[in-house]
Amino acid sequence: MVARTFTVAFEGVEARTVEVQCAVANGLPAFSIVGLADKAVSEARDRVRSALSALSIALPSKRITVNLSPADLPKEGSHFDLPIALALLAAIDIIPREDAETTVSLGELSLDGRLVAVAGALPAAMAAAEEERQLLCPRACGPEAAWVGATPVFAAASLAEVLRHFTGQAPIAPATPGEVRASAGTRDLRDVKGQERAKRALEIAAAGRHHLLMVGTPGSGKSMLAARIPGILPPLSPVEALETSMIHSLAGLLDEGGISRARPFREPHHTASMAAIVGGGRGAKPGEVSLAHNGVLFLDELPEFPRPVLETLRQPIESGEVVVARANAHVRYPCRFLMVAAANPCRCGYLSDPARACAKSPGCGEDYLGRLSGPLMDRIDLRVEVPPVAFADLDLPATGESSATVASRVAAAREVQTLRFRDQPGVRVNAEAEGALLEEIAAPDTEGRDLLLKVAERFGLSARGYHRVLRVARTVADLDGSARVRKPHVAEAVSYRLTLAKTL
Ligand SMILES: Nc1ncnc2c1ncn2[C@@H]1O[C@H](COP(=O)(O)OP(=O)(O)OP(=O)(O)O)[C@@H](O)[C@H]1O
Ligand SMILES: [Mg+2]
């Protein structure tokens, strides 16, 4: 008779249920795994055999067949060890079959029977809860999986513990959710002296999720400003925290199961590979763009990124989703991030500093920033110059606004947007409003419209540029507490788009 249990296969952030069947039949002794398994899954055979023998359980001298169903779904990774062992233990009547049938499990076995942590326990627990089954996972994954709450999660340190649990000798207590990690928001905006325009742009970017580029000489405070954005963003909502944690779980980045309410801040180096940034590689793992989902993707020294990487970013920036190719399928990961980029104005870095500009200027700047293609720049709504701060100003005590003050205005603007978009699935902030919806919410008054038309004609704004100005103007009006988009709001929005227009 066939014994059954369940596990999952990952397709992007989705965990698809996989039935693990095990049949033990008379015939020449053999142990085979079928059902589109990759190499790591096939190796499960040796790990399971060894882990069982560590428990003094010998495999019967029969023909053992394990089938992973549905057979057309690719199975990757080492987390199939535990469900295969469970199916086998049920098939040879060491654990009750009913228990195996009501369990979704995942975990890698070491040769001595210990359970090794695997990525993806959180999405697996979601899948288990949906089908009303319990989840069994390695001890280290328990706190993360227990966040789902809707289903019992049992976390075991070894196969021996699993065995004692199912045979009733020593039941395992259900796992409890990991600690919510406190946000590490110790960096305050007040530390940055001057740079009022850049700070204002930061506030607008955070309020409406508009992408931002800061251009300035070395040491003018660009990296410092960017690092302070998480501190002015509101904490993740419970839905957002779960979305972001699912991706971090798949990447194996949720240490000790702690789910964080702080917005992610990812800063990939410009030498990072394409797979590291957009996702892919072995196991089609999520990349930095997806790890930054609902948070900030900071691209420091933007022109230094290889061109193919920058061009690849265009599509995810627009759609909020990235498609990662793998051997026989495509997987999708969400990636709605706030892109914040920094650049020097030219290779030598001092183009805009009259005292130090190099002999090649102005050609130096065109060469350098010219590497950023038009279509990419078109997606960046807020562009600011960050001039060097005078030494005299650096000496003065910090008098600017604190992050908390700015954060409260951002939170208020976000609340207005949550209310505005409550009937619009998939739209949370102004930057995501499109078409008719955008025209309805951001229609400027007559004076504002006149100004916008003039600017569009004079500077040849693209259709996308025109709509993007409207979105920013809507956010500026929200920060101003204005129900209507008026001329000053349009003027401010336009000013950020036209900054650096000559060099870019
Ligand atoms: N406006 C400022 N207020 C206070 N300190 C500043 C300011 N600007 C720069 N600094 C000081 O200079 C250091 C360097 O700043 P930061 O790394 O942000 O410069 P950057 O613009 O990113 O330079 P680069 O182009 O070389 O990356 C900061 O750590 C800080 O000590
Ligand atoms: Mg820097």
C-alpha cells in the first residue's frame, strides 16, 4: 500500500503543495525517487538511508519507490529529505499513516539524522495552513513558520525527535513566533547639515515612493542622506511585513525567525552580478530588487553599474515585479521598491565645484552621466544636486528637523493615500496610480494645468514624464494637506524633473 505525506516546491514566493508517495513492493532491493527531481533531491536517497540507519532502522530489502507529485512541477533543493523520510517511515509502518497524511514537512537531513535548516519555511507554513495541515520543520525554522499562526508548527532538531513525536513517546510543543526585530533606526536626518533641497526630495520620495537620484561631489553627504530614508518611512503594515518576510525567508535571510517591521534597505555594490541584483542563478533565488520589496534599493555610484544591469532594471522598476528565468520555467518575484541612486557629476567628481573642476569639464560630465540611458532616467522622478557643504556650516550645531518630525509628515501623507486607494487593488501609493485613476486624483487646477502644458512643450516631456510629474505633484499636494493639486505643487514637481536636464 502507498503511504503519503506532503511538502512544497517553490515557484517564486509561492509554495506549491507536493504530494510525496512511497510504495514498498516485492522485488529486487532498490530505492528510487521519481517526479522531476533535481540532483539535490536525488541525493536525498543517500541522506535518508544514512539518517535512518543512525536510528538503527534498516531499509527493507524490497523495491522502494518515492514519487513526487505532480510530476511536471520541477523540484529543487534539499528540503525534500524530511518528507521523503516521513513517507518511508509511514510506508514501513513505523509512524502512523494518518499522521503523515496530515503533515506538510520540509528539512534537510544530515547523515547522523540531525535536521538542518532550510530556506522558505514561512511560505511553506502558509501553504500548509491553506490546506489545513500541520507543518513539521527543522528547529531553527520554527519561529519563522509559526508567524502564520493559522496552523500548528512543530520544529524538531533531529529525525529521532520526529519519530518520538509521531509515536507519542515525546510530543514536541508547537513552535512560537520569533521576536519582531526592532528597527535599527538610529541614524537621524538631523546629523546632515544643510542640504535642505535634498532633504525635501527625500521626504517626497518617501511619501509617494518616487524614485530619486542625487548628484553631487564626493563627500557632500549623498550616502549619508540615503541611509536615513528607512528612518523616515512608516513601518511595514502587517501585510507588507509578511510579503517582505516571505522573500527574505526564501533567500534564507530571516535569522532566528525574527520578522522585522522596519523597511528593508538594500545597497548592492556596483560590482554585484546580474543574478545577485535581479535574481536567478542556482535555485532562481530572489535578487536585491526583490529583497528590497516594500523598502529601499540604494544604488550608490549609479553610473558605475554595468549597462546591462541598468537596462534590466527598467522593467522591474515599472512593473513592480521581476521575472527570473530558470532551467525549465520562469518564476516571478514582487519588487516594489523605492529606488534611491547617487552619482558623482563626472568621473573626477568635481564638475560642479568651480575650485576643483577638472580640465575636461564640461565634457567629463556628459561622458559620465551620459551612461545612464534616457529610458532609465525617465523613470527617476526626483533629481537633486547635492552641493558640498561649506566648512563653516559643518561647524554649526545641528538645527535641522529630526527624522521623527519628517517621518510624521510622511506617515500622514501615506495615510491619505491608503484611504484614497482603498478600493484599488494593487495600488498603495501615488507612484502606482495609472491612466484614468491618475487623471482623476491628480488633475491640477487651471493654473497648474497651464504651467504643466507650457513645461511639457518647452522641454519636450515624454508622455511618461508628463504622467510622472502629475504623480509627484499629487504627493507634494498630499504633504501640503491639499485636496487639489495646485500650481505650486506642479511647479515643485517639475523642478525636480528638470534638474540636470542639460547633462542627462
Ligand atoms: N551635509 C553634511 N552634514 C554633515 N556631515 C557631512 C555632510 N556631508 C558630508 N558629511 C560628512 O562627510 C562624510 C562623507 O559623506 P558621504 O559618504 O555621505 O558622501 P558622498 O556624497 O556619498 O560621497 P561619495 O560621492 O564619495 O560617495 C560623512 O560621513 C559625514 O561625516
Ligand atoms: Mg557615497
